[in-house]
Amino acid sequence: MIKAKFFSEIEKINKPTIISAFPTIGFSGKACIDKLVELTNSKLLAQFDIEKLPIVFVSKGKIEYPSIKLYHKKNKKENILFLTADYQPHERNHSDFAEYVIKMFKKINAKQLIIVGEIPQTTKKMREVRLEIHPKKSSDLNEKIPIMGFNAALISSAFQNKIPISMILKESKPNVLDIRFVRDSIKELSKKLGLGINLNKLEKEYLKEMSKIKEISLKDAEQIIAKDSTGYIG
């Protein structure tokens, strides 16, 4: 059963572009959306709960439950909706929830759906893939690209409802966060959609994070984990 809580009226939003990313085999797509929400100061529009999970997030004396969230940002060019989640929904809920959100987006005349995420590695190099799927146009792509998880259900439902789809994808190994891919995707989306993000500041943050990664040796990483563990407890 899908439980939805809206914090403002979605009916007032017209012709939005939806950018979606869910945790799949990696976390780069979700990290990209989380950063975009932060950088654009987007407002929480809705929260969806579709299943109970044996996990909670403990932070600053409070408990948060994993959920799926929809954020809204109105810029000079258009309305932007960011759809993301703390988890990958169970496969039994993929089709129902995908159909639910796509029908909701269709009612407000969604312009396009952009998906950011990972696909299974099929080459030695971690290549990036750009795909365009338009219900009324054929694609020039001759190869088969495997799309997994909730993204597959979302793409299928969007296609059936004649919503154009764009995908920014990267081949990835399981449980990998590629901050370069996150940075590049944010730059691409900011320029494409006029999000007004300070790209110079973003680049400085990226270089700072890369510097930290290079400085951390295996021994240092083990000490950090032992000193400040925020992983799974139970």
C-alpha cells in the first residue's frame, strides 16, 4: 500500500522536468540528486512510504525512517522535481509505485524524465552512457543496455505514458560512489536545465574531496572506521 504525504499542492506545478535517482548497484545517482537538492535549495514536496524496512537512521538523538521523497524547485526556465529514496524498493513494489508516480506526473503534464544512475559493468573501462528514449522517435542505439531495479519499472511506465526519457548512466561496480561522475552529472544538468549552480564552487569542493581520498591510506581508513563508525548496528 502506497502512503503519500504532500506538503504543498502538486496540482499547481505545471510541465515539470523530473530528475530521478534511486540506490541501485551503486550510490552515485542518489548522491547526485541529494547534492542537487542541497545546491538548489529545493523544497520537500511529498514523501512516500511503500513498505516497512528493518532499519532506522539515528542522528542527533532522533530516529528517521527510510522513505522516498519528492522535492520541487522553480527556476527561471521551468519547474524541476527531484525524486529519490534512501533505499531500493522491493521488486514486488516496483511496478505499482512506478505506475503511481508516472500517472501523477502525467496529470501535471511532465515534460521529460531524466534518470541518473548506474548500470552493470560490461567493459573494462567504466564508461558513461547517454540515452534518449522518445515514444514517437526511434533510437540510433544499436546495443542493448541493461537497466535494473526500480529504474526499469519507472522507464517502462514513462514510455507507456508517452513521457520522453533521458538517462545519464555510468557502468559501476557494486556499492561504489564515484564523486567524479556526481560532479560531471551536476554540471551537465545545471547547464541543460538552467539550475544556476555555482560550478566554480562545485569544482573546488570536488578537488578538495579528491585530495582527501588520495591522502587516506588503508591504515588511515581502518583507524577512521574504528574511531567513528556509523555503519550497520544490530
